[in-house]
Amino acid sequence: MRNTRAASAICTSSAAPQACRAPCGWPDAPLRTLRTSTVERWEAAGRPGPGQRPGEGEVVARRATGEGIERYDSAPPNRNHSGDVEALCFYAGQGVGLAGRVQPAAEIVAELASGAQDVLGRVAR
């Protein structure tokens, strides 16, 4: 899987339901996904609707059972998937829009711990 890009390019717009099939049969449900090669291809093609998306129907990954996973499938990837997993739909909550920069996880945890200590120190006074 390739590296995450700069935070300014992490989220797609609210038009992203067309990039990944909307889950549970809710075609107009807004969602956010991380940018992947699938999202980039879809955007480059002008964000076409189902049936006209580039690579639609192409098997890009496989489940542990060997079952194919098509590009634009709504199922999120997991560690048992193989193939071009990066092309699958990586859902992201609203908080991903708050990311200001790419950081190692250890650095993020250290910042959270430091912030929590500061708050707890003020509350204890």
C-alpha cells in the first residue's frame, strides 16, 4: 500500500458515494474515503455515475476465500485481503478532515498523552 498523502488531499468531497458503492442500498448517503487510485481514476474521469466509472467490474483484490472484490465495492479492506488492496474503499470519518499533517503514530500518541496530562493537571488544582 502506498503512503498516505498530505492531509489536504486525504478526503474526497461529499460526492464520494459514487466512488464507492453506497453501503446498505443508500445511494445518496454522503461519506468520506481516503484517496486511493480508484478515487483518483474516478475523479479524473469527471466523477461518472455507476455503470460509467473507470475500471468498474474489475476484480482488484481477493478475500481469504479467493472470492474477487471489484473496484468500487463498498466492503472495506481487511488484513485477509490480497491483491491491489490500496484500490479498495477506505472509509474515513469527519475527523480525517482535521488532519493537518502526516505523522508517525508514536508522535500522535505522545501528543495526546501530553495534552491529557496538561488537562488533568489543571483539573486537579
